[in-house]
Amino acid sequence: MTPGRPVPPPLAKPILIDSSESPAATTLAAAFGATSADSGLVPLTVARRAPKEDDVEIAIEFCGLCHSDVHATRGEWRVPPYPLVPGHEIVGRVTRVGAAVQDFAPGDRVGVGCLVDSCRECESCLEGLEQYCERGNIGTYGAIDPRNGDSITQGGYSTSVVVDRRFVLRVPESLDPAAAAPLLCAGITTYSPLRYFDVEEGDSVGVVGLGGLGHMAVKIAKAMGADVTVFTTSESKFDAARGLGADHVVLSKDADAMEAANRSIDVIIDTVAAPHDLNPYFRTLRLDGALFQLGLPADDMPPVSPGLLIRRRLAYAGSLIGGIEETQEMLDFCAEHGVASDIEVVGADQLNEAYDRMVAGDVKYRFVLDTSTLQEPSERADA
Amino acid sequence: MTPGRPVPPPLAKPILIDSSESPAATTLAAAFGATSADSGLVPLTVARRAPKEDDVEIAIEFCGLCHSDVHATRGEWRVPPYPLVPGHEIVGRVTRVGAAVQDFAPGDRVGVGCLVDSCRECESCLEGLEQYCERGNIGTYGAIDPRNGDSITQGGYSTSVVVDRRFVLRVPESLDPAAAAPLLCAGITTYSPLRYFDVEEGDSVGVVGLGGLGHMAVKIAKAMGADVTVFTTSESKFDAARGLGADHVVLSKDADAMEAANRSIDVIIDTVAAPHDLNPYFRTLRLDGALFQLGLPADDMPPVSPGLLIRRRLAYAGSLIGGIEETQEMLDFCAEHGVASDIEVVGADQLNEAYDRMVAGDVKYRFVLDTSTLQEPSERADA
């Protein structure tokens, strides 16, 4: 345990977050979340709505811990609405469905990713690109949910969740449910730009940074048949990169090694969320190559050299998670190719330590919360 | 005439630049070029090689004045090999062809752009993307020409030039030869990214900067059927932009006008060669939009916000002139659509003044040298 961030004692009466429209019909879900920027994660109770016509109620089994969860709960991007239950890498089983739900039934293994709704009407939504909804997608936690009484969405560090069927994914039974959870964010976030760039057999893919996103990028690119180069600042990661399937590993601070990689890569997936100079990576790209930056540094990036972009018709691009249809495609692709995340399963009492270890980069490669370790609300109420 | 940069007196014996392999068989061409970074443009004589098997000899009629010519002759990018005859927007008529030349005959109206050779073997060259030759393309002036005895190429401010048939373009007779000259650089440089982005009827194209490149971008995008928005820092350019065919003009320093243009553009052609903040332009792009930067500022650009790229899957891209096949396609397209440059024809004695006016942005929109005003070498030798 990191000094200065002790696990808080369980609250005698956990705070009840009502995210339902009609409290009478709600189900109480045990959860962990933040009550302020410096509260750490503490036990909470979430009132989930009774499934409406199009809703799917899910008993959550596992939820991945994403670095965004740390930023969000600690208020590092913006002040979120507290109390806040994070978690958008959710895998579980259907418990109940609304009257209009045909495609899911109790017992189905399902998942929920970063989105639980969108406007469903704009050009992006109509193209199945709900993540780019022009009116703003509805995130799985901390978002105002207009179709549910403007309640604030609460995420997957919780025993259950209720989500519109349009935003529920089928998780193939062949995937380990805990290792599949990070696919819902880390997986789709790296899969989507690789597909958008149309990566195929024999293409050369570079991956910058070997964390939660980076390790998924390596596995998925390999499964697509690419030749994969990992760029890392630390020689200590060479073996790990090769273990994940990387064909080449380049020490990015070694100018000679970077020069040797000149014009060798078709597309780079850059997962580093701290400011860093991209120009050495552009030099490794071939004609018409692209670098997709997926991480969002809090400070300015060093300037990109337009000359590098011009001389090889390169693109410096961004990409945001993926749409629902593409997320399903990714899950099916991962099942077909036996791809899942390398994980460390933690219990609720380890969440705060896990956050500190994520900040320190001390995880290979994703923590996943086993929600069976969350205290049942009924037990708490009796305490 | 700008004070401090007087037209130099004609040299009694103009410097002879020998760009031929076998001086015995050369033709002497009258030319204007620089003998040092601060010489201004002075009369020179270039020895052009006798046409080899694959060569086309061209009597130059017109040559556009590109801003690169100013940078190159003044040594602002690098110290070029002096003496240097600039000019890569060349239009003229074929005078002689080599024995292996089937596709050109004396009298044909032809053009030469920024390239006179490339390795012809690398992947880029084999794809008709000679501008991206992996071994470095051979520029029309100031480049070492390995297939011609490592002589230094000399450009189009000259009465003639000899170029391999593979790098000679057909200029349709329906185009005014003087107004067609700038198509060989300004035209293809803007046409190529528009084609690469696959602009078609109804797409929305933004153009930043209304100079030589910008005005061609407006005309070509309109001819492609696009809805065109010009972004300018000066209200004084509104009428000119509309006169060129722009559907909308936005004052880029007007935050409200920029906000009103939010999410309205598919692709932006940015022709400004000074450092400027691109982030306000990214905000005007739609999902999957791209901004192509064509100008090459001497200093760092302000940092691009990765969040903007991520939230709409945007690309910040570069593009370099165009390949030979595409340049021919562009010339044919311009002939079909009646597109050419707005020009001001100048004589040799106005070149230095024209350079100063280009630096001051005082030209609508391209100067073109009438090479009939160049003194004949024979006249000079007699002087």
C-alpha cells in the first residue's frame, strides 16, 4: 500500500447513488467509487433502474481498471459529478431484459464498454460511429443520461448495471470473462485505428508504449497478420514485448536503432499519454503512413515537423475507442484468434493500491476487478 | 523597384553554367539566376546538353515564379550550388527529341514541373509517385543529376531546357501557355491532396491562405464540384476569394465566425508557409476530416492538440507536389474545366522587383516570366 493513500474504512451507511428514474422499482448494486477527488475509492451503493422496454440488466462479473478511471475519479481532467463509480470494461451475464429485447436473454455473457447511449440520430450515430456522436456520446460513468431522467451514469465497479440493448455487446463464451473485460476499452481503442487504416497480412505496425493499450495493440496487430515493432524507452521491456508477439523491439532513445528503423513502418499506434516528441517516429514511417495518437497528455505535445509529413505524405491522426458494431466485430475477432488481455485480477480492497500501481506503470498489463469481492448492499445495510 | 535591391547591370560576359555532359554538342540558353545569396537575379548563360536518346529539348515560352524560387536563390533553406537558375513551372514547345522518343515531336506544347528525374526503381517511383522517390527526386534546378554526369540541374528562367521524356508533360493547346505555367507547381501541389482525399461533388473544402497555391486550390476544388470555404486573416481578401469562386469566406481571427464554421469542412488545404495555430482549423473539420499542410515554415508550428484529432478521427497530413502521371491528369482536368492561374506576366528586367513583391504578398496570384525577354546568348557574347 502506498503511504498517504490508505484504504478507507467501510462506511457504516454507504452513500446511495440513485441512477434510476423510479426509485420504487430499483435494484441496489454494491459498488466502489470516489466521493471526492481525494477520497480514494470507497464502498458505495448504486440504485439501478428496473429494466425498461429496451434495457438489459447485467450481473457484472469483472470490470477492467482503465487509466481513465484514475484521471476521472481524481478529477484530473475535469471535476466529475461525485459520488462517481468508474469502470467501462464490463463483462457479466444478463439477468433480466425489457419487453422489447429480442437479441439478449438471461444467462447470456455480455459486455459494456465506454458508451451506454448516444443521440442515435446524427450522421455519426447512423453510421455506427456512436463514439463520435455529434451531440456527445453518453459515457458509461459520469455522464448525464437524457433518456433516463438526466441521471448520472455509474460504471462497472459494481455488482450490476442496466444498459439499453443497443449498447450491449455479446462476449463469446470462448473468451475468459476476466481477460475479455479490457477488450471493451483497451481492445477496441487499438483495434479501431488498425481497422480504419486497413491493416492486413504483411503490413508493418509500430506500437509506442507497452501498457494496457500498447499490449493489446501488439496482440491485435499480430492477429491481423502484421509485422509488429514495439518502440520502448526501456530495455527492460524487450523480453515482455517479444513475449507478447512483437517481431522487433526498438529502443526509442537509441538514435542508431531509430535510424535503422527508418521507413520501415506502415502505421504506428502511439499509446503514450505523456507529452513526447513524435518526429523520430514519423521518420520510421513509410510513404502514406500514419501515426495514431490514442493517449491524451495533459500538457502540450512538442511540435510536429510539417516537413516530415510533407515529404512522405504522412498523417498524424487521432482515434477514439470504437463504435458498437465495430466493438462486436472486435470481440468476435479476438475470440476467433484467441486474443485477450494479460491481466491481474484484484478484489475491491486492492483497488486503491491498484490505482497507485497503474500510475507507477506497475502492471502487466491490466488490472481487472472481480466484482464478487464487492460487499452486497444488503450486508452493508445490516452492518 | 524596392530600394536596396537594384536590378544589376547586364554582365559584359555572362557566366556560363555548363549543365551538359559533352560541351561540344551543347546549346547555349539565355537565363537569369543568382550567383550568390545576395546577388539578386542576373543574366546567365546555361549550356544545355544535346538531346540524348530519351531526351526532349524544349524552347521555353513561360516560366512561373514560385515562392520556393525566392527561398532557393536567396539561400534561405540551404546554401544552394551557385550560380543557380531557378524556375520549375515551365511551358514551351518541343524543338528536338532523342531517337527513342515516340510520344513527343517538335512543335508540341509541353511542360516541366518540379522534377526532371528520379531513381525510377524504388516503390514510390514504380507507383508513379516520383516526388516521393526513396533515393530523392531530382529537382528541376539546383539538384545533382546522376544520369547526366552529376551536373547541377538549372531551371526555367531560361530560353531552353532538355529533359528526359518521362518527366515531360503535355500541355493542352486549349490552355493559355502563360496561365498554364503555374499549374506545374501550384496547380499540382493543391490538386494532388484533393485527389488523394478523393474530393468529389458536394464535399466541403477549406482553403487557408490565398496566394499562389491557395487561389489554385479554390479553383481546382470548385472544378471538382466542392463547396469551398476560404479562411483568411484579412477582410480585404473577401471579394477576391469570392471572385475566384469561393462559396464562403471566413475571417480566421473572428472567433464567432470560426465557431459558426464548426464541423462544416471535409478537408482543408493549408497553404500558409509561416507558423500558425492549426487548432482552430481542426475545429472546423467534420468526422474523418484532414488538414493538408503544404507550406513549410522555417520555424516550429504551434503544437497541435491531440484531443481534437482524437475526438473526430482527424488527420494532420502533408503532401508534396504530385507524380508525373498525376500532373498530366491535372493538366487535362484543368483544360477540361477551363482552370488556369491568375497571373501577371513579367519580363526579365522585372524579376527582382517581382521577387520583392512576392515576399510582400503583392501579387494576384502568380508572376510568370515571359522568356522572350531574356537576352539571346549570342547577343550577349557580342556585347
